[in-house]
Amino acid sequence: MSKLFDFSLVNDKSTDAKVILNSGSIVYANRAFMRLLGLQEEVIGENILTFFHHPFRELGLSHLFKIKNGEMSSFTQHKMARFDNQLVDVEVITAPFIHDGDILVQAVIRDLSSVKKNEELLRQSEKLSLVGELASGIVHEIRNPLTAMKGFLQLMRSYPKPNTSK
């Protein structure tokens, strides 16, 4: 399997986490994968599904079965559990390749934390915009009757006061 790791220097410089799997077990993991999950120890031999948040394990397993049949998956969103039990939003794409007669899987995992944070900021901004529009509408609806009342008061002041001392 030494030829499998010919590109390990390139993969270790990648910003995307990459793992190579054999029947779901990790046979190679780059540095970005270790950083993404906050891992210090070697993960070779571990089942990749143990790193996925429990509700996403079944989806990951179905992807592994597809890959075993030679299919390539599209990007799918998952949650992975870091070493410190924090969840990380990720996007995963997997592709099969054959090495020494074995069907192996290369998985590229992208951290979506900053994307999710930006989406949340955009949602908050949209909410604030809607609140601003609502407040503007309310002010407009209150100002109209007040303006009418002010006009009537000015009109009333312009008429002479009736003489009530008879």
C-alpha cells in the first residue's frame, strides 16, 4: 500500500480534510482532517462513521454502500463530532477508486462552519430589515392621524374665540 500514499505531501497541505477508506475503515487521513476534528492521535483503522454525529451515520453508511457499487456521491451536508464533542457542519463528497484489487473510497470533507455562520448573520440581517420596515410603517400610520389633528387644531386657533361672557 505504499503507492497509495505517493501524494500524501500534497494532501497534507490541502485545506480540505481528506480521508481514504477501505470498507469504512480509515487507511489515510490528512492533517486537515485531524485539525477539523481536533484529533491528536492517529486514526488509522478507525471506522469513519464513529466521527459522524449519530443522526448522520445512516446517511454515511448508505453512501459507503453506493461507493462499494462504484457510484460517486454528490456533496452532502453532515455533522461530525469533534474530539471535544462540539459538532461541526461539513460537506462531504466521496469517490471510489481501485488499488491493488480493493475498492477504496476517497472522501473530501469541507468545513462549513463559516458558511453556516454567514447564513445565520444574513438571516438576522433580514429579520432586522423587516423589523425596520414594520416600524417605519407603524410610524407612518401614527403620523397621518396626528398630522390631521394638528391641522384641525391650527384651524381652530385661527377662528375667533366665541364670546361666552353674556
